[in-house]
Amino acid sequence: MLFAAAPMTLGRSISYYTGIFSTAVTASVNPTATMAALSILGALENADKYSPDSGVFTSLADTLNGIPVVNAAAELPIANPYAAVFLTIVAAIMIVLHSFAESKIVSQATIDKIDKFTGWIGITALSLMPLLTTEAIESSQSTKHSAFALGAFSRNTYSSGAPWYVWVIAVITLAIASVVYFCCYSCVDNIGTICAAIPVKGLNIIEQIIKAIVHAGMILLQLTFPMLSFIVSIILAILGILLFRVLARISFYYKEIYIRPILHLLFKKNKEVASVHKKLPRKIRKVYPNASLAVPMFAFKGISKIPSRGVMWFVLDGDEPHLLVRKVFRKLREISIPELRAANPAAVILTHKRFFELKDPDKKLDIVIGKSYRDQIPVISKATGFPYKEVE
């Protein structure tokens, strides 16, 4: 099979893979919509196959033919009108699902995971296409796509595969694009999750409108000004990497406090909540492999060197309670429970509608615990020494 991007010069390789990087950032905003756009563009590139008598489609194909990534999209399996219609419908459905808090709460734990990998598979396919070996180019089979890709080659020649520098550029770009894609996708998804958890009507609709404008603008920019699109993509990638940990922290708080109890009620109503949280950091698991209880707690006030909504882990190892903070590339930090109790002697665990709160009357201490652990609260109260008031 002939792939348009296989025999590339160094300059064309760089041009192609800058487009791949821009596509990765664009896909992170809305993977399904990006795949739908690639399908539509690829179908237009193949207009001579599906609509040979249409002057409009043929003219559009000639216009798009000079964009390396779009040209390569014509060789994707989804580059046909049928896939374009199907993916467009799926993208529209995903937008509708993400526009309402209730459906976003459910989708973020289910189909959003598929959506994420769909975009990554598309990026990977486009990245690896130039590395595939091309077959003989017969003059009778030459098309406008092969003519564009093999302009410097004579007819009836053979290619033994992509040059070594294409492999180097492809592998490096795919690695960087994958990291950027997952970071940026997580940021966008976390923003949607936070909007769904905040009790403000219509917030997810506003978020989807903004996301649609940004996504459409990035695609249009990539088609009209590829180099500017690459620069903008670098800026967005840097922002995504910088905001990744912040949004992940805030999103984890909202998932645990607001979303997890709802999902448990919907799908696991008759099942007990696991005593050891599945996202307990591996570093803590290694130190306390026999822990009988591991519960996330979120600090707002009273704990130094922890940002607002930062997670701490209450771990019960035998009869010994521990309050731990995981530090990246550093040892576990343990917060002394006796010292915390001595510094806040009047603090009690209160029951609220959405969460439990370890709070001091003077507002010097404020720690929030999810309602999912209502059965474990008496155990936590006894182990820490902080009284528990059941009155809501």
C-alpha cells in the first residue's frame, strides 16, 4: 500500500511532524471531534474516489493537498464519507453528554477513557505512517497524493522505507506528543469534571462552548497558518504541563467529595466501599502493606506546606494511625496526629450534607473527608482522638 508521507526529505519530515505535534494538542481538547475532522479532511482528499464529478470537492482536495498531515490523513481507514458522518455524530453525542453535569459525572468514569485513547491511537497512526515501507509506484497507479509525496522521485522506482532521520524524528515526536496529549487531555477533562461537580447550573454548557471555539480555532489555524499553529500548540502544551498537577489535585478533591458518592449510589449501591482506596500511592502501600484502612483527607487549613484541597492519607496499620503526605521524588511526610490534636484541642468531626469535616471552632483547622467513608468515620474518630458529632 502506498502511504503519501513515506519518502520524505528532512525538511518535509520536520514540517510533517510539527503538524503531528499540533494535531496532538488539538486532539487533547476534543479527541472525537479531532478524529471526525481528520475523517472529513481525509474524505475530501479522496474526493476523486468518492465524488469524481464534483468540482467543489476536487478543488478543496487540491487546496488541502499541500498540508502534509492532511495529505497523510487521506490514507487513514477513516478517510471516507461514511466514517466522517459516523464520527461527526459520535462527536456531537459526546458534546451533548459533556454539556450536562449528571451525564459528565457518569461519562468521566466510563466512555471518556475510551475517548482519550481514541485520540492517542489517531496520533500514533499518523506518526507511524511515514515509517512504513512503500511499494513500487506504477505510473498507471500514480495519483495526486503519490505525486505530491514522491515529487522528487522518478516513476517506476522503489523505496526501501523511510530514511533513518525520519525514524528519529518520528519516535521523538511521538514520545513528546504522547506526553503532551495525555497531560493536556487530563487538564481539559479535569476542568469539565470540576465544572460538573460545582453546583452551578449551565456551567458545563459554557465549558463546552468555550472548548468548541478553542478546538475549531486550532483546527482552522492548523489548516491556514501551520507554523503559527505550531507555536500556539507549544504555548498550550507548556500551560497544560504546568497546570497538570494543580488541576489533578483539585479534580481529585471534587471526584472524591462530590462525584464518587453519586457513582457509588448509581452503580454499587449494595456494595461496601473498599477500606483501602484504590488510588493509595504505591509508596505508601510499600511502607504499610498490611494497612486495614486508607482514606483520603483534604486539607484546607491547619496543615503547613500543603496547598488548599491537597490530599493527605489516613492509614490505619494495625492499631497505629498515620497521617501521610506523598511527596514526588521525596520521602513520605508524616503529620503527627498527637501534635495536631494538641494544637487543636477543640476540633471535632462534623457531619454535613456532602462531606465530613474535621474542624476547629476558631477555624484554624479544616480537613474534609468524603461521605463515602461514613462507616469508617467512627474508626477514624477513635484512632485520632477527635470527637465525632453525628448531628448534621
